[in-house]
Amino acid sequence: MTGRPIIEIENLSHTYMKGTPMEHVALKGANLYAEEGECIAIIGHTGSGKSTLIQHFNGLMRPESGKVIIDGEDLSKKKVDLKTLRQKVGLVFQNPEDQIFEKLIGDDIAYGPFKLGLPIKEVRERVKWAMDVVGLDFEEIKDRQTFALSGGQKRKVALAGILALKPKILVLDEPTAGLDPKSRKELLDKIKRLNKDEKLTVVFVSHNMEEVAMLADRVYVMAGGTDVLTGTPKEIFTDKEKLQHHQIGTPETVQVLYKLTDLGYQVNTEAFSVLEAAEEIMKVLAGKKEGSEHVQRI
Amino acid sequence: MSSEFEISRSITIGQYVPTGSFIHRLDPRIKLLVFVILVVAIAFNTSYFGNAIGLVLSLYLFWASKIPISYGLSGVKPAIPFIVILAVLQLLFQGQLFSDGRVYVDYGFVLITSESIRLVVVSAVRFIEIIFLSSVLTLSTSTTELTHSIQSLLSPLKKIKFPVHEISLITTIAIRFVPTFAIEMEKMMKAQASRGADFGTGGWWRIVQRTKEMFPIIIPLFNIALSRAEDLILAMESRCYTPGGERSSYSVYKAIAKDYLVLLVGLFFSLLLLFYPFPF
Amino acid sequence: MEPIIRLENVSFSYKINEKTKVSVLKNISFSIFPGEYVAIIGHNGSGKSTLSKHLNGILTPDSGDVWVHGHNTKDVNKKRSIRQAVGTVFQHPDNQIVATIVEEDVAFGLENIGVPREEMKKRVDEALNVVKMSPFRHRPPHHLSGGQKQRVAIAGVLAMKPDCIVFDEATSMLDSFGRKEVLQVMRKMNNMGMTIITVTHHMSEAAEADRIIVIEGGQIVMDGPPREIFKHKLELENLQLEVPSVSQMAEVIHSQFNTFSKDIIQENEFIEEVEKFHKEEVGT
């Protein structure tokens, strides 16, 4: 993290179908702030305004009231170069595999770069790079038919299609929804790598708390169209009352630790991984019986 | 400032506005029937007087349905350019066909007579009447009620082996999926725009380019529709659906005296508009 | 006891073109008995979904037989009674709702089997009650959340009064809340005596069941109560399946304190074990 702000959202509101009986307030004074290189998770109940919020990042929705500044550019002004903005902010929708439309995998990934008007050589380079990042072999896969892919692979292709734009900010809406555990783990590793090695700023929406705990530097909890809670995963997941109030689940491990604290055990609930949580519990169990310093990794 | 992609929310098909008015509570079959005969009657009436009655009647029905008038106007608004263009064309070119009455302009092929003016005015008003009437119908009747009414109005056709049940089921499913597809389409447009796609660049005359721009939307939507259809068939079959099989019906309507009264009044107005020789 | 569903040496393959066939199910046999709560687990492509489509005759085996209440699913004349006996709730909440209003959708299956209207009303009411969706009966389905839509789909199946309901990855598209809602309904129906078969790759869901069947490469590799199945942690991991976090935690603790049981599959069990262990420690 460089400390340089890259997403600054202040007091953002949006109402759908304003002035009709179908009026619906989606955002009400929402705030979000991200520094370059950060990994931010947005969590919240269905209908809390998460999707509306992230669509403001790349100008799919324009601020109705409030401020949206992306990489120094104020999006509330009249003239915004949307093309450059959308290149800079790669937005991956939920079930992105649906948007694949070309017959061949390579062509589909190349769609974005071509739309940017890049020369063919550069496009090729980018497609190769993007496929490499998501773990698809360029030579072997680029000329394969898109329809013959498995669900997990399709999602990788779709992600590569966005990465080929070489965005500075990667925004993902429920990136692992519907994937099996193996594909899920693979994809999370890729996202982590993009954030840590390629220094992309990552913002992702998720319902899976294990994922949030594993990936995010900071978490925003959305409810009723605004951000109600912000902090590191540790800070968020230890605020038990607030989480329950906003109907947000916690990782299963934390759930167990909570229950134990309720029963009067002195466990630290800031442990998410199975190993950490188990160690916490063992500390208590060891109690008087000293000598469980090193826990074997199994 | 709103988004350029807000399709799903501006779709008004099946936009039922429950106000609980007396129009809402009518037997939907009677409502549909009255609507049909009134529209037919209006379509055949060419007098100023008759259309004035029609206009007052349709505005009254709208008012009686307690739906905000802005809704009715929002139905008329998009039609205005169309009505104007049609009126201008009719005014300029229809004179030769309706050359009776006083001649106002006779210049080259342009002939404007009192009769052709009548045609222009009447068809514009007629249009507005029909828009208001259809708005009343669709805004005060749920899609379910509508499909059931269509089904029951078509049911006499069962005798000639017309697949009434199937047609009405297909209509229901089609209507059921309109909002779903609108959402899907909006999402797809946004997703492709995020990859740099632009829609509606290059004037409308560049048809090839504009068609090409739609591929990234249409192809995925088509795929989604197919897979949804496949799922839906499985789900329907699992729930014992057999095409052409005998089915019972969950919704049953019973018309009461009030409904028949409305039907009578509707009939009266229709016959009036169709057959009464209005003086002007 | 007579099984509700009995599979005998079922094999099935998808035809890709004239020459190539992909074998999906290989010689599968098992029985499902009344009142059971069975989870069928396996990773994507293991054949579990194809298997679930055999349970009410949507697909029929290439070789071998599936019997539902003694009727062969290949018997076209028995199709209706088989599908009445075994209902299915599918994965995608949007793609199984037919009507434009909740209660009409619940009635769809009943209309198909020609239930008289009075009876229909009663059954729709009951079914909506069980899934707690009665307040939504007049709503259009596209205004509902994913979990609510799935509950409507469940009500639609339930109204047919089946003996068994198959959940074909019915929770995979839902958020954690929707999933909880659906799991609660499944548990409730099983307590009411309904046979439940759930096809899933979520281990914590499978832990809810009384019996787990693990599918890999179109074959059954394990079949037994969750407690037995989750003992085979390594094998499950090799099959790309994860055992529930609490089981993993118990295992870690067991490796240090060998009196702490590692055969734990549910959260409350885990808590109880901690309490028990703690008391014993304090006692000594």
C-alpha cells in the first residue's frame, strides 16, 4: 500500500425510478475509501446497496448526489472519459461466464483490448499475460471453443477478459459464487496474487466470510444503503452484536469461539483459520496443564 | 443524472398498480371484454362527436381507477412524435382519398379538405383514447388475471381443438420472464460496457456497425434463455406437466351483478359509437 | 422396510456425437428408505447431478434399473405416479417458477395432476405455511430473494404430497442467509417424516444428513453416516471435498490432547466436547 487514495466515495446516494410509485432508495449516504494496493471486501445482506455502489466505480452509474473520485478523477463532473475509466477499473460481474460470446477463448479475452483500439501485437501480448495470470495455458487453450469449458474454467476466461484491459483497480461481485471448493480456492489464490504481486487494488463483494477473512485488508459492512461498519476483518468479526444486528454471518470458526465466550471461556475471537481457532481453544483447555506451546501443523 | 442502462426498472409491461379501485376489483374477464369492444368501437368511429365521447369516457375510466395521471401521460408521451408524424403525413397525402367536403388547400398533389382534417384530428384523438384505455387495463389488472381472462375468452375455441391451455401457459411464462430478462439484459449491457463495449455510437444509419455492437449482448442472452428454458422444462416435467394433458385450474372467477352492469354499460357505449349517426 | 427408491447397477453415459460417449454413472446401486435424510456429495463433474436426475425418471439408465415404489422409471405409464412420489427442487431459483404469482406457482403441479379446486386451496395453504411463505402468496416471484424463491419452489413440490424430495444443489446459488432458510425447511420436513435427498458440495450441509453417499467418477466411493464419512479426512480431501471446520478443529485439538474426541461433525457437539473436556481437566 502506498498510502495514495485511489477510490474516494463520500456521502453517495442513489434512488431508482425517482418520482414514480416504484421509487426505491438503493444508496443513502454511503462512504468508501481505498488506498492503492489495498484489498477491500464489501459485505452485507441482499439489497443493502452493494451492487449499486460498485457500479459507481467505473461510471456505469453516475453519482446522483455525493462524491465519487477514482484515481484522482471526480466522476460527478459532466464530462468523464468513460472509456479510460472503464479500462482503469475492471469490473467483474456476478457469474461473469455468462458474458462470454465469442466462439474461441482467445477471441473473447481479446474483445476488451481490441475495443481499446490496441495494435494486434499488443492485444496478443495482453491476452497471453491475462491467461497466464489466471492459470490458463495460452498456446493450448486460446483456440479452444468457449462452450466446451467447465464452470470454473469459464470463470477464469471471463476474469482474463477483464484483466486483459490491464486495470489498476479490480472490482469483483461475488467472485466465487457457485464454484466448487477446488475452483473456489484456485480463484481466490489468483485474486490474492493479483493484489500482492501485480499490486492491483482489489475490491470484492462476498457472502463468504471465510473468504473475507482470508483475503481482505479492510472490510466495509453495508446495510440499508450505507456503510455501517468498517475495519480490518479482525475488528469486524469481533463486533458480534453489530454483526448479528445487520444479519451478517461470521466464519464457522469464529462462530464456535463466540459460543465459547458466551459460556465464559476466555478465548480470543480474533482467530479465523482452523489452526488459529484450534490453538485458541487449546490454550484454554491447557489451562492449568502447561506445555502446549507448539502445535503441529497437520 | 441517471444511468444509461436502467432498462429493467423502466419496463412497464405488467406494471400493476394496486389502488384497490372499483376498476381493479372488476372481474378481469369482463374488464378485458369491455376493453376489446370499446377499442373496436372507437376504431370504427370517425366523427368528432363520437370521439369526444370516447375521450371523455377513457379519461373517466382512468380517473376512476385512481392511478396517478402521470402514468397515463407517460404512456402518451413517447407516442407523441409518432402521432405528429402520422398527422403531418395524413394531412399532406390523404387528401386525395378524402376529397369530399370543403377544400382548404389545393397545391400540386397536396389537397387538404375538411374531411381530411377530420381524419387527422380523429385518428390522433383515437390514438390517445386507446393508449389511455390500454393503460387502465394493464395498470389495474395483474398479469395473472390478464392471462386467465385471455384463456377464458378463448375457451370457446377449445371445441375446434385450439390449444387454449397451452397458449395461455406460454403467455404466462413469457410474461413471467419479462422482468427476469430485462434484468439479465441490463446486467449484460453493463458487463460488456465494462469491457469497453459501446452501444449506440455511430448514427442509426450505420446499421451493420450497430448490429455488430449488439452481438456481445444478444449472443449471451440467447444462451441464457436457452439454458433457462432447458431448466424450466425439467422443472415443469418434474411437477407432472404433460403437454396437452388435462389440467384443473387454481384461479376461478365469478362475475357478479356489478360486473354484468359494467358489461351492459360498455356494450351501450360501443353500440352508440358504432351505429349512432353523429351529426358532426 | 420397503425402500422408496432402489437403484440397481445403474449406468449412464452422455452421447457427445455418433462416435464418442462420456460415461457418467458406472454401475451404481443403493436404496433410499422412508424417512431418511441422505446427502449425495461429490465435486463438480463427479456425476452427482446426473444421478439425481435418475431418481424421478427425468433421465433413465442405459443399463440397470431405478425403482420408485416398485415402479420402474423406464415404464412410461408410471411416469406421473413416480414424479408425484419423488419431487425435485432445482439449483436455479429463477428457472423453476412458472407462474406470475407465488400461490399460482405452488398450484402449478396440482393443476397438472387435476386436483379439484377446493383440495388445491387447502394444499397450497399448507405448503406455504410449512415454508413460511404465506405472507408472500400474492407477490410476483421476481420481487423475492433467492432463498424465498427456493422456498416457493419447495412449497410447489410439497403441495404434491410426495414421499421424497430431491434437492439438486438447491442451495448453491444462495447467500448464507438464504441457505440457512432452506436448510431449516429441509430439517423441518424431515422431522415431519419426509424423506430428503440433498445433492451438494457443501460439507456443512451434508453434516446435517443422517447418511452421506460420496460420488466420484460416477461411482459410489463411500456410503455411511456423516460421523463415519468425516473420519476419512484425507480421502475426502483427495476428492476435493473439505470436512466441516469443526471436524478439522477437533482433529487439531485431538492431536495435542488425545482424550478430546475427533469424531465431531456439528458445532454444538464441538462445544459440548470442549465443556466436557474442560470439566474433566478441572476435576483432576
